[in-house]
Amino acid sequence: MRWSRSATAYLGAVLVSSFGSNAMMLAAGIWVMALTGDSSLAAWVGFLVWAPTLAGPVIGAIVDRAPRRQRVMIGANAVMGLLLLLLLLVETEAQVWLIFAVMLCYGVSFVVLDAAENAVLPAAVPADQLGDLNGLRMSASEGVKLAAPLLGAGLFTWLGGAGVAVLDAVTFFVAAALCLLIRPVRIERTPTAEPWRQRIAEGARQLWRQPVLRRIVLSTSSLMFLVGMAGTTVFAVVDEGLHRAPAFAGVLLTVQGAGSVAAGLLAGPLQRRMRPHVFAGTGIALFAAGAALRCLPSLTPVLVAALLAGLAAPWVLIIGATVLQRDVPAACLGRVSGTVTLLSFAPGAIGQATGASLLAVADYRLLLGGAAVAGLATAALCLRPVREDAPAPVR
């Protein structure tokens, strides 16, 4: 397949910015821990990065007001690069609040970029390349996770947090420059006098009008809750099931990361051979199989389970993004994208809290068994025939 210049530039921007972001997010937690000695404060870094997803519909509605979403992508990358340079001012515990503020902006930028990208890509990339592009985007994002955190920790040890911040700022500036090469068709913004509340709610209404996307997003919500809950058992699996040191969890996470890279590479060809809800249901079924295999006290099935976990969630997220870009009218893609982000990722945090609470009173195998059963039920519901009777999108 011959990629357009816009697709190549976009993938380059994703690869560069993902590398810097993964390095920075790990380094930020280490930095807070080094300055304060408080592990609970360090844990807040991750929360602040993901918290803005709760405001996804609002942020998406704001992005929809921009007539040129490409400029939003360029601006978001450039602004984050500048904000990261503020971290050069951090020297003592008294400036830790600045790290928190920048990480919160980080989270906002992720939601803004996601909403803008979902509008720009269908206008810049041929429709038959969207599935492959979303798969490669996932592979790029997951692939850098195998090396970027280690590099981030190494750079922090060598240069300190300021050095990692400068590296990440440079990656954002490079991503902004690559976004200049994307050539989308102009997306017309329809003037509206609707109140803000109605404009935000329009994201949920548009989602409900799309039967295929609705099915996939609701299935994704269930899956991500189960992924969050099952993810809390990793150390119990290593300790009680495999009788290995806690550090062995890193091996399982590496195998899972490799599975995610493979998921992105396989997603494009598989999407062309399967209906969207069938592809999503297959991914959820793989998660259920992996959760069941983790119950076995043997290394081989647990490694296979980690690989299946790496395949499952990315496939469901990739097909969701592809259907979103294909079926939703461009004028409200930001709002729908924000709503999808909220419904897709908030359940993961709830699942983690649920799993952590249940793990204190129940055997980890009960959690994994419950996740496997619930996963199979979700897969069965997702695989049911769906009427694709939504009106054709107007772009």
C-alpha cells in the first residue's frame, strides 16, 4: 500500500510524540518521588494525566468550534512543548506543583489532540487507508513503550527531570512541524446558536444514532472495566501463581507490549476481512481467554495470556476509532470523539479501583474467572448481528 504524504507525516508525529510522552510520564513520577520522598504524591502524576478524559465531551465540543482542526493539532503540540520548558524552573520540593500543573495540561492536550485527529484524518487520508493507519498508530504508540520508559529513567538519572522535559519538548515541536505537512480537505463548521449544554449532549446523541459505533463503544466500556480489574492481579499471578519475584511482572508487561505492537500491524488486514462488530467481539473473546489462562499456575499459559491481553484491547480501540472516523459527520467529530474517550477510558479507572478493593478480600483467581465470564458475555453481545441503518454521514 502506498501511503499518502498526510498519512506518513501523521505517523511520524505519533511516533515522535509518543516516544517523548512515555519517557516524560515515567520521569515525572520519579521526579516527584525524588523531590518529596512521597510515593502517594508520585502516584498523582498518572491520575492527573488521565483525569481530563472525564471532560472529554466538553473539550470535544470546544474543538468542534475550530474550522481548521489541523491548526488545533499544530497548536496543541507547540503549546505543550512550551509548557514543558517551564519545568526547567523546578529545583526543590516547593516547585512540585509546577510538575502537577504541566501533567494536567498534558492530559488536556491528549484529549484535544484525539478529538482533532479524529476529524482531520478522514479529511486527509483515503477512506480505505484509515483502518491500516489506525492500526499502525497503535503499533507506534505501543512499540515505543518498550524502550521509552527505560530511556526516560536513564535520562532522569543522567540529566535529571529537566533533561527529560527538554527532550519531550523537542518531540512536541517536531510533531507540530510534521502536522504542517498534513493536507486535509477543509472541514466546514456549521454556525449554531445552540447553548453549550446542548452542543455537548450532541456528542452522545450522534453516538446513539450510529448502531455499529454504539455497539462497539458500549462493548469497549465493558472491556476496559474488565481490563482494569484484571490488571490489578498481575503481582498476585507472579507471586502466588508462578512463585517468582515481583520484578518478573516486567516480563509479562513486555510480552503484553509486544502483543499490542502485533495487534496494530494485524489490525488493518483483518479489518478488511471482518465486519466491525465481529472484529471487536473477537478481540474481547481473546481477552476472556487470556483472563482464564492467567488462572493456571504455569508459566506457558500465563505468557500466552499476556500476549492475548496485548492483542485484545488494541483491536477493540482501533476498530472503534476507524468506525468513528468513517461514520460520524465531520462537523461533530470532536464532540463524539470526546464522548467515546470518556466511555472508553473512565471504566478502566473504575475497574482498577474495583479490582484493588476485591483483591484485598478475594483470591485473584476469582477475579480473573469473573473477568473471563463477563468478557465472554460481552463478546457474545458484541458479535450479535447489528443493523447498519444509520444515515450516511454528511461531510
